[in-house]
Amino acid sequence: MPLRESNLRGKYDVTIVSVKRETDGPQATFSYATPDTVLMYGDIVLVVGTIGDVERFANAQ
């Protein structure tokens, strides 16, 4: 599901700014997230929000 459809901002009040794909290997760099970005298992994300909101997002299942 693309980020635009995930409603992360509404649910957790956080914004995913960039993503680094595990599948791109150890030399991978972060790329800007767009509304069309689809998160995959193993992705590393750069998230912006308050500490509490980011922790709530990180602990969500």
C-alpha cells in the first residue's frame, strides 16, 4: 500500500521522510519517500514526529 493510502499521519502523527531498502545492499543510501512509496519488510525509515508519536509508530504492529 502506498504511503498516501496508509494514513500514517492520521494514525500516528508522523511523517516518513526517507527510506533505505535492505535489498539494495550495504552500500544503499536513503532516498526521499513520496506518496507513492510502498514500504517493504526490512526497510529502514527516517521518521519525523514527536518522541512519543515516533515511539508509538515504532511499536505498532
